[in-house]
Amino acid sequence: MSNLIKSELLATQEPEATDSVGSLKISVISSLGMVPIENATVTVSYTGDPDSPIQTLTTDSSGQTPVIELPAPPVALSLDSSAQEQPYSEYNIGVTAEGFEPVLISGSEILAAQLSLQPIRMTPTDSMAETDNIVVIPAHTLFGIYPPKIPEDEIKPMPDTGEIVLSRVVIPEYVIVHDGVPQDSTAPNYWVRYKDYIKNVASCEIYSTWPESALYANILAIMSFTLNRVYTEW
């Protein structure tokens, strides 16, 4: 695991926080040039009551808000695989800034005793680039009901392509994400930075409340699986 991914992972753990409170910090940047957006207005509300903001924040020169505390279910729920209750709370985050299209994030997840880092990209109003101004975060894969994963052979046949096998593992800068089942040729493909892809998959498949050793094991498995597909299929 890279030191950067490790530090960002451990930064989300807040051992001093109470068992029923989580923390949230929001980072706002421009989609063009990744420049921080200062003086953006950020409103936070319960997903179930989006029209009643509970916090209004302003980003600083680094495009970041102060850390705020928000109610969340007890930590024990995310550590008990038999628990039926949702182990995290959900919030909506609305962002407006002069010269940029407004953005709404619906369903940002907050776990108790953890710091949630929510990055947000805004598109300049004069930009011709297509963007989604409303982002809906679905239920966590450990809590929501999803179709079973497509079964795959543990060992797959490798065609004789004549390609050279690298003597060492090379971490790609980008991976291509197919937004659909493999057989759907109409689904779009997206270029995603490898580091961002690993972080996104990890946040969808594990809870940051788990013991550090469990986090390491799962993230190393995600990285190994991703690199295996990069070099054998993608």
C-alpha cells in the first residue's frame, strides 16, 4: 500500500470522537485545473430533510471547510455483521460559488468516530464540459441490496499474444472503468486515476471503523485484484 493511500486512510480515523458523532470535512475545487475554490458556500442537511440546512460553511483559500461534527449511529453497528440497522447517517451537501455551476451531493455517509472527507468538483459556468450537478451516492454495498457479483474462474486462460511480461509490477496512473456489466457495449467507459479508484472502491466495500489490520488486508486485496485485471484483461 502506498504511503499516500495509507496516510489518507488513517486520517479518517478519529479515536477521540464520541461513539454517536462523526466528522465531516469538505474540499471544493474547480474541474478545470483542479484549483481550490475559495468562498464557496456549503450547506449540509439531513438526506431525509434536504430543505432544512443544519450547517452552513464557507471554504477557505485552500477550498476546504472546517471540520464539523454530525450525529451518527453507534460504532458497534458497523462492526457487527449481523446488525440490521443502517450503521451510518446520510447527509446532503449543496455547494454554490460565484462563476461555477451549483453542485448537490446526496447521501454522503457519516460513520461515528470517523472523519469523512468529501471532495467536490465544480464546473465553471462558461465551460462547455458536460458535468453532473447532482450526485447521488447509493447505499453502501455492505448494507444495501445489490445483485450478486458475476462469478469468475479463479484461473483464467491467457491467450498467447506475444506481449512481453514485465519483470516488476508497474502501477498505472489511470484505469478504465466500464460503467455497466461487461456484456453491455453501450455503457460508457471512464478514465479514473488509479489512486482515486482504489479509494472509491475501498470506501464502498469496507467501513473505516474496522480494525487497522482489516483495512490493510481488504485494501491490499482490492489493489491486487485491480492490478490483475489491468494486466490480464483491461
